[in-house]
Amino acid sequence: MLRRCIFVLLLACLTQFGCSSSDHQALSDATIQPSLTSDPGNYQYLIGAGDSLSIFVWGNPDISGPVTVRPDGKITTSLAEDLDAAGKTPFALARDIEASLKEFIRDPRVTVSVGGFVGPFSEQIRVIGEAANPRAINYRKHMTLLDVMIEVGGLTTYAAGNRATLVRVQDGAQQTFSVRLDDLVRDGDITANADVLPGDVIIIPEAWF
């Protein structure tokens, strides 16, 4: 009972802003195109709070080393304090660090690498409802519905997978798509597979008995 109440509350929160239309659309609908910044082919990883970064300053090992992105999205290095890191690519952050170090080092060259990937919340895919392990998942380039279902352990016995919906925000408007998870996961129908994008929310309802 508690589980069902929590699911209803989550569903209400996701739908309180309304959808772009009253009917769900097929996820493969050619008229619905992802925004440029969410194009799977052009996806670039963005740093998020909790990410572990390795900062290497060429010729200056004493100010190189690991840092963790704080919950406020900032980092502090030996010579640069409170730099914004969350939401930036490692390349962009490296250039920002170089700009901060120019006051102390002549022509600094910085490399930033990422480990312990978390990423921004806005880039994570969230699965709620009747998944075996509903949770938030870090997006990976060219990720599909099948990849997501593997990550969450598939569907529960009580899932109505073919009544599942995918909520996506495109160009500031919320879109809702129908997805056929029963066909995909239980019947192996690969035609039910589709690309997912950063920030997607997948809602899996309970079956009606």
C-alpha cells in the first residue's frame, strides 16, 4: 500500500505541469525530434556534483591531483578556489582552470579527466514504478530503452509494461510517449526498442487485475 502511494505521488509530481497533448505519441514518431543539445550523436559528457576529477597541470605536479565536485557544483584546487564545474565538459573546465592559473603560472596547460561518473541530475534517466530496481541512471551515448531496462533489472511481476510512458522535455515543452516494455523485455520484440535521451523519465504502472 505504501509503495503504491509513493508511486502515485511521484506520478502527480511529474504530470503537474501538463503534457503537450492529451494523447501519448509513439516514441518513433518522426515529427518529434530531439533538441540539438540532446542529440545522441552529438552527446558530450557533462560534469556533475559528486564526480571525481583528476586535474593535471603540465610541468607543475605539485598543483596537480584529484578533486571531487562539491554538492554545490564547484571545485577548489591549489591555486584556484570555487570554480564552477557542474554542467561543463572536462575540456571547458580545463580552459577555465587555465584562465585562473595565468595569474600564477605562465601559459598553463591543463588536462581534466573524469572518474566515478555521476553527471548532472538533468542528464540522468529516471525509472519509477514497476521496475525491479527503480532508480536514476547515468546516461551513456546512444543508450536505448533496452539498455535502461537491463540497468534496472527488468520489470516486476506486476508491471504493465506496454502501458509505460516516457516523459521528455524538448525545447521547453513536456512530451509524453508510449513505450512497449512488455513486448521489448518479455517477448524480445526489438522493434519496441528506441533511443533514450538525457533527462528522460520512464514511468511503469502496475497492472490492473
